[in-house]
Amino acid sequence: MSDVTETGRWAVVVGDFYKDLAERLVSGADAAFAEAGVNPVNVDKFTVPGAFELPLAALYLAESGTYDGIACLGAVIHGETDHYDFVCAEAARGIQDVQLDSGVPCAFGVLTVDNMDQALARSGGGKRDQGAHAVQAIIHMARLRDQVAIVD
């Protein structure tokens, strides 16, 4: 039996409100796919305006029946208002709802930080690379799904 990393199709959807951070997160995702042995032609990438739009994009992708996992990436940096709290909570809830309703692993690779320094520390390499961690999570969960499906 082949591993899902050899045969699977994957999606990365990124909120590009902070374009530099989005690029760093996608780079981390790309590195994690490469480390797992996923052929880059099996990874489709999509952008949305920001983190709040990630759940709807994940829903579209999950409902397409095309993808074995969806890495949802983005960044929300705390500001002076409560907007941060609403965006973070609803993005997390929405992404979780999509994966629970569809059975397609969807990772919450959204930076929820107080400032740009924290965002930079959690994107683009290193032990706290949220883009890489999101990809590792969807691959892990897709393998688990396939492992459980083998049981007769």
C-alpha cells in the first residue's frame, strides 16, 4: 500500500493581508512538503484576503473532493481593538468546523500574535514555523485516516 505523501493531493490556502508573512508561511509549508517527499505538482496554492476568509476557502476546497489535506495559513496581529479576538476565534472555529464536517484534515496555521517580532519568529524556518507545522499536521492526520480506513 502506498503512503498518502506519494499519491495525495494537498492544498495550501493563505490569507495574504500581511504579504511578507504569507510568503514566509508558504515557504515553511513548501519545505515541510519537500521533507515529507510530496511532489510539488501535487500541491495547489490559493490566496484569500485575510484569516477571516480561510474557513470558507477551506470549505470550497474540502467540498471539491480533490484534497487529502488543507493547510490554512495566515497571520493576525493584535491591535488596539477587539477585532483581533473576533478574527482569531472565528477563523479557528471555522477551520475546525470544516475538518469535522468534511473529514478532510484542515490545519490552523494562523499566527495569532501581539506584534511583528513574534510573527517573524513563528514563520519562515526554525522550530516554531507555523507553515511547516500546519503541513506536518495535515499529513499526519491524512495518514491516520488512511490507517483507520484499512480496518475491515
